Amino acid sequence: CVAYAQPLRAFISAEGSMAKDISKVTVWDMDSLAKRTEMNYGNFLTDVIFVAELHAIVSGDGAFMKDKQAGQVVIWNIDTLEQHRKLRCTNPVTRVAFAAAMSAIISADRSNTLIVWDVESGARRMEVHFDLLPWSIDYSPELGAIAVGESNFKEHCGQLVVLDADTGARRFALPCDAAVSSVAFVPDLGAVVCGDRSGQLSVWDLASRRRRSGLS
């Protein structure tokens, strides 16, 4: 996983082994490419993002090799890699996102659950459960919505789900031709884009709920 910290002219990398449940987090200077700081970590990191509003890294992880799988969302100080807060999940985390307008962190995990966390208290504000694995997420403050890419990798199917960010209510779902691997809102176009495991990139119009185009 990699993330760019533009205000600090740095980027963050996370590497590790799922089989050994270990990772290493490194903060790199963008100009010199030197390591600013690094730290070994006891779980496998599945996602990292930089949140300028918090001056922090937010990560999702998983413990895959233990008797009972688990995961957590962690907020790190980007300068020292001190872990400020750990938010426990019942299963390994698939993706994390930050919703500045909501002062919230959003996570998806392998229990087929999306959780909205309060940044200040660490409390769970909302949980939304899915039939399929929520593999990717994105948040749009302009639309007040969360996009979720659901995936069933064994059956090679998935769908794009758009939720109301305040209530978690499902606005609509759009079927995809394969397991969804990534989603992104494009507010200027009133669209959401999703990529799937078949190599297809689909642009969906949010007003008509129809596919504008497909690229492969």
C-alpha cells in the first residue's frame, strides 16, 4: 500500500506478509527519497491513507493467521509513527476512508460490515451490513454519499452500492460483471466509476443510474 502526504512532501509505504502477520511502515522524503522514519508492525496492513486534517496516517489491518481472524483501524502520528488510537473490528479490514465533512473514518471489513467511526471519541456511529464482501469504498461530501464495491471473488460477481452517508440507507445498487476492486466518485460529472476483476472500468450516471460507458 502507498499514500501521498502532499503537505509534508512525503509518501507512506506499507509492506508485509499476510502469511506471517507482519508489516513495516515507512515514511519517505519525496525530494531526497530518504527514509524519514519506519516501524515494524504486528499485523498485515491492508490499506493506508494520509489525512491532512488529522496530521496522521490511517490504516486498516488484519490478523489472518491466528485462530480467530481480527482487524483494526489505527490512527498514527506521521512524524513519529506513534499509534494514537486503535479501533477494533471483528474481521480483517479491507479499506479505510476519511470523511472530513462528517469528522469520521469509514472502514469496511471481512465480516461484510461497513463502520462509520467518530474521529474524536472513536465510537461507532453507524454499521451497515452487506451480503457480499465490501472490498472498496469512497466518500463524496458533495453528494452526502458513500460508494461501496461489493465482491464475491469465488462466484466472479459483484455490485456497486451507493449509501446515504448520514443514515446508511441504501440509495441504489448497480450490478457489475465481476467482483468490484475499486470505486471512485466523480462529483463534477455526477458519476461514480468502478473497476472490476474482469479488467472492465465502468462509469455510472448517478441521476439515471445507467452505465455511461465501459472501458477495458
